[in-house]
Amino acid sequence: MNEIFCEIPEEIENLINLEDLFMNLNQLSGVIPSNLGNLQILKRLQLSYSNLRGTIPSSLGNLTKLIQLDLHGNDFRGQIPSHISNCRSLNALDLSDNNLSGAIPPQLIGLSSLAIFLNLSNNHFTGVLPIEVGNLRALTELDLSDNLLVGEIPISLGQIPEFLAVFRSLKLLNLSYNKFEGMLPCEGVFKNATSTSIVGNNELCGGLPEFHLPNCISKSYKSIKINIVIVFTYVISGVLGMALIVVLIYLCWVKEKVNEPVSSSMDDSHLNVSYGTLLKATKGFSGANLIGVGSFGSVYKGILEDKGMVVAVKVLHLVCRGALKSFIVECEALKNIKHRNILKILTVCSGSDYQGNDFKALVYEFMDSGSLEQWLHSYATSSHGNMLPKKLNFIWRIHIAIDVASALDYLHHQCHIPIIHCDLKPSNILLDAEMVAHVGDFGLAKFLLESSLDTVDNQMSSMGLRGTMGYAPEYAMGCEVSREGDVYSFSILLLEIFTGLSPTDDKFRDNLTLHSFVAKALPERVLEITDNFMLQERENHLGPYSCRRWSSEKDNIFQECLIMVYNIGVTCSYQEPRRRMSINEVVNQLHRIRKKLFALGLHEQDEPPIA
């Protein structure tokens, strides 16, 4: 690990004698250059946790001497190129912890040279497990967990492939959190419950008692049932005919019921919606309506035609570990919350889709102005679909900061049971048409209770590691969640709002953080670290052609307000939690800053950026 900050240079193809390329744990950017496939004698390629994105180039299939390929822990998307199967010397392949999707290429999973490990876990692969997996006779470890491998497994695979049971070399098999079904073998690797993980596959049966699976109906018992049915068909055909009519009537009734609401409203005044309603509202959950993707679900824009209402629909990815618990936590956290600056949930839909799969969704008010992240780091989209350059001046940034701090103050000190958000960041701050900020995404929230015996605290908050890199270092290290942890996240958010810099920006390396970057600049160099648009606003007031030029005294107040904002951010992001301000003190100080800005007359001409 060298903490390299750059793209992989195109000139790398000139290293024609290179055999090993290890660039793990760096801060690379961009994609894998396609000409990397020109390194004909490359044997080992390791690029794990290097911040790479895009698709995996098919040109890697030209590396025919490759024996190890490790790309895990990046943000690769799309399908695995089948050309990688040309690497017929490959004995270890790790593509885990990415965002890869589609079917697993049969040519790849059947690559007989794979002898050490094959890890495709924590992606979004769909479809069935290809029968070619039976070629992996020498494989030691196989991990396909946490994917979307759904649907029936072909009979040719015995449902769960029985040929896996005869693999004498397989020491570790992880098929967890997919939707495999059928009878689990009791031979080979399946003899040892500690070597095999099959949790999260609810349709499996049989296997060793240690797997705690239900018993399978034996084939002989099935044949007896069939014979009995045949006998009764001849003896009481009239009765069965009547039963068939009853079944048909029942099926028609069920079909009618599909379109009835299966939701649970948050209170009696809220609307009820069904799966069918949400399917129609989002045009079949189409990609064109997709407005966001998170750890546990996807968010779609929808229009409820009967109500004429625009909504945001968060559909849970229930196959992802923790998604169901996230759904329960968010429902529990939001059902009794009523605050101007917290995203309003309209209803909850919990039922089944048309294939009988569990379906859970949360329906929120739609926020016309998008997320704060869009305003700070890209172009913003208006409610009419127009792309607008980000234009947040000083007063509107203060408005948003006060809104978020007020929401936290409510959660921490005014709720009946205090709530810790645990994942405060710009993408979770939504802005309505009037640019009022609303804190959203309570999927990682925790109830803060005095007694550890409370069931809500124990059952609703065990979500593993919380937070997002850069915004919650304590949570990332597994520390207990606390009000102070949320205050730290808010402080980083505040510094980001006014500097325009993300805590994961490329410039923050060699122990330089957003906190230290701002702290070193105070107070003399405050203008140097401030977002350029805010400085343009200042120049407009100071310039010779301004209709109302500021005095030097007013400019000093402008800079003084900036210093006050940055001091709040620095103080609240101290490493020692006890040194941080409480959020109610933050709210008070931000209000004082806004009053100073009002005294400069900034509020008189400033309308919301989006009408």
C-alpha cells in the first residue's frame, strides 16, 4: 500500500516484461485501461481496494499466462467478461465486493484451472448456478454468497448440485444469502457443517442436523401420494370436479385481491398502496425512474395516478443481509416522528410481488430539489427536469445547516426515545421545492436507551458497522453509537457545505483531513478554503459595478461569519468526543450567524434557487 492517487497510466502497456503488478489499497481513480491486456507475460494482477470503477475490460482475457487475478473491493459494474475464461492458467480469482451484475458466465465458473479459490460474493449476480461449476474438481474455496441467484435450479443440477458433494479438494463452500432450493447433499464438503455455509436460502431442505433445515419429502412418499390421488380420481371424480370448480373460483378471487392494498399506513390519515399500485406508479420500477441506490434498496420516482401525487418509493433489496432489519428500524424510527426537517414517510407496503416473492417498500414525499450532494458536487435538476448549475450562496447554506442541525436536535433531545441517525451525509439530506432540508434514510438508526435490556435497543439496532467513510470514523471502527458520533458527522457535513470539498476528496492524503485542512487555514486564510461560488457572491458586493457596495466593515462581518462556521465544524470534529459541542449549542450558534448575515442585507434579494 503506497496511497497512490492517480489513474493507471495508459503507458503501462510498455512494461512488456512485467510479471507481477500489485497496486492494492491505493486511491486510484478511473478505470482499468484496456491496453493492460497487452502485458502478455503478466502472471499476477492485484488491484483490490483501489477505488477503481467502470467495467472489467474484456482485454484481460489476453493475459493467457495469468495465474492470479484479484479485483475485489472496488466499484466495478456490469457483467463479468466471458473472455477471462481464456486465462487457462488462472488458479485464483477474486471479484468480490463490487457491483457486478448479470449471469455468471458458464465459461468462467467452469474454468478447470481454478484450484485455490473463486470468490464472487457481495455482488448482484442473477440467474442460476451454471452446470459448468462441476468442472471445478480441484478448487479449494468457493464463495458465491450475498448475490441475487434466484429462481429454480435446473434438474440437471439436482437442485443444489449433488456433484459438489464429491469434490474432494473443496474445503470451504459459501452459498449463503441466495435463493437456492432443493435437497442438500450429505456427502463431501457437506459432511462438515463448519466448512459449508448455506444460511439465507429458505427453500433448502435435508442435509446434516447442524444445518437446521426442514426434512425433505422422500420420493417414495411422493409416489404413494400420487397413487392415492389416482385412486381417488376414479372413485370420487365428481367430488374432485367440484373441488376443481372451488379452486378456480378461489384463484379468481386471489387475482382480484392482488390489486387490493397490502400496505400498512403510518397512521389512519395516510394512503394505502399495493405492490401493483407502486409497480404502475414507477412504470415497472424502470431505470428511467431510478433516483438513487443505497446499501439496502433502490429509490424510484413515482406518480400515484388516483391521487395525482408524486412520491419517492424505496424498494428494499431483501436478499441483501441487513435489509429486512433496516426496513424494520426505519419504520420504527419514523412512525412517531413529526418534524419539519425530517423526511416524511407516507406509507409502508409489505406483501408479495406477482411471483410470490416478499416485497417491502417505503413511500415518502418526493423532494423536488434532489439531494444536497447534487448541489455541492454536481449540477442540480429542477422539478421540471432542467439541469441547473449549483448556486448556493452563503445564506442558503446557512439555512440548510440550521435545518439539519434542528433535525438532529429533535432526534437527540426531543423524541420520547432519543434516536441516533448514524449515517448523516449529503446524499441523505433531501431538499424540497422551497429548498427546505429534510434528513432521510433512517435504515441504520439506533434508539438510545438508558437500559440495555430494552427490546427495541437490542433487536432494532444490531446492524453491524454503521456510517459512511469520512463522516463517521468512530462507527467504522465499531465503537458504540452516540450523540457525539452524529455531531461529528454533522461537523464534516458543515465543513463540506462551505468548502465544497468532500472528506474523501483526492487532496486529503498523507494524514491531511477535511478537519485539519480547515483548522490550519483559520483564521487568516479563511477565504482560501471557501467554495468559489460564495467568493463570487462576495466579489459581486465588493465590485465597482455593484449597486450597493459593501463597506470594509461589512466585508469583515462576512469573513467573521465564515470563521464562526468553520470554528463550529472544527470544534465538533475533535477526535475526543467529550470536547465536541452538543447539537443544541450548534443550533444556537448557527442562528446567531444567520442574524449577522441578515444584518448585511443578504436575505433581501435571495430567492430559492429552484422555484
